[in-house]
Amino acid sequence: PRAGAEAMVAHKPDAESLRHHGVNGKHSGSTRKSGGDRLKLLGGASGIYFFFIRYGKMQEKIFRYRGAAGQQFTAVWSLQFFEACVNVLVALIGRTCTGTMDLRSLHMHRLLMCSGLGQVVSKYCLSASLAAGLSFPVATLAKSAKMLPVMIGSLLVGGQRFSARQWAQAGAIVGGTSIVTYAEQGAKAGGRSTAAGLALVLLALGCDGVVGGVQRRFKRQCKEEGKQERSYDMMFWTNLYMALAALVAALSKQELLAFRSFARKNPKVFGDILQLSACGAMGQACIFWTIANFDSVVCTAVTTTRKLASVLLSLAERSQGESLSPTGW
């Protein structure tokens, strides 16, 4: 890979072709990233870290809440619809400011629709697994393992190739993050996970893999058609399809009225839902920007390692005398 990079420098290709070769070639990350690429990655990662750390806290708070009569929040599809609508609004503002790309191709819309459906099913399964009794430590471990199914999906669906070193690095990231997060949360939230919760979280990981592969194929299609990817376009169309799918599911399960009733009786939870949606929308803007400039595997590596930052912040917020276990360190 280093010899290939030196050969490219010798021939002085234009910046766009170098970016596609270095980031979107057969072996993702096979060439050194430029200083500009590193700054872009740092900017995207900072936004993902900031917004999704808060998002995770709000999500846990919502599903752990119990009303005066002991009732809990279960309108998961309605929550997905509400979040997707906020995401569409933010993406629409972004498209107005940055412009749009030509997406009249039916094939490209099919890819965006598959990506949207896969994401909304994945998010539903993860949220439903919590509502079905999945313990938070197990949920955290599942989130930490997301990078591997995304790589497998990019390989099988998107045709991307990875070196043995990249697989080893992914394993180290997933293994290390899982150990640290489990050591940090294992004692906090005990309890056994239900079979339904485990099945739902496994389905969520499978959907994440498919989405990663579809996003990789979308990038390849854009390259073949000579179109520049625009992050807010991807965010807008993906979330529009997510909103439509979530709306159909919410109507079929008659969740909308239950969502409205729960929000009116528990205004504190509705405030948390607003914060969740705002953080999710801004975080998604950072995610799609990272995917457009790099790829879904790089983005997933960022979101996975973000959990380590969550652990460090959680430790900083604890009272004196509480710390991470030796296993976690």
C-alpha cells in the first residue's frame, strides 16, 4: 500500500481521484490520509461524539422512566417516526444551504430506500429490545460490536475488501470497547436479558450490516455516474423513507394515540424526547457528512470508539471513590 501511495504521488493525480482511491478503493484506508482528510475526520468525529453521547443518555432515561402508575414508554415506532421527521427537517435546512445533487435515478432511490428501511428497523429493534427486557450492559455490548457486521455487509453487499490488518484492528476496537463498557455498566444495571430482547438486538446488528453494504454500493453508484455525494441529500432521503416506514408501522400498531397520551401525562419524558430528537438530528448530520467524505466503516469505527468517551465522562461524573474496575482499565 505504501508503494502504491508513492506511485500516486509521483503521478500527481487530482485531489478528487486521490480521495476516492485512498478512501473508497478496494482496500479502505490503504493509503495515508492527507492533513485535510484528517481534519475532516476530526470534525465529523467530534460532532458524533458530542451529540450521540447526549443521545445515549436521553435514550436510557426514556426507557428507564416509570410513571406514577408504573407505566413505561413502549411507543417505539412512534418515537422513530418523530425522530425521523426532525431529521428530515434538519436535512431540508441543510439542503437549502448547501445545494442538492441529481437523484433522478430510480436505482439510487432504491438504494436510499433500502438504507432507510434497514436503519429504521435496526433502531426499532434496538429500542424494542430494551423495552422487551434486554439489560443495558448487553445492549451496550451489542452497540460496541456494530463495526463487524457493517464490515461484513460492506464486503458481501457493497463489494468492499479489507486486509487482514483491518480485520484485526476492527476486532481490537470491538473487543476493547466491549470490555471497557461492560466493566463500567455491568455493575450499574444488572438483571437477566429476555430471549425476545436478545433476538431483537441480533436482528438490529444484521440490519446494520445490510445498511453498511447498501451505503457502500450507493457511493460506488455515485462514482460511476460522476455525481458528488452530498451529505444532506443522503440524510434527507434516507430519513424520509425511514419516516414513511415508521408511520405505517405506528398506524398499524395504533401507537400514535398512545404516544400522544403518554407524552401529555408525562411532560418530563416528552422534554427528554425533544432533546433525544435534536441530538439525534445533529448527530446524523455529522454521520452522513462522515460517510460522504469517507465510508460507512470509518463512520462506524468513530461511533464505536465514541462509547469509550462515554465511559470516561461517566467516570468523571461519578462521586469520589467510584471508579472503573481493573478489568475495564
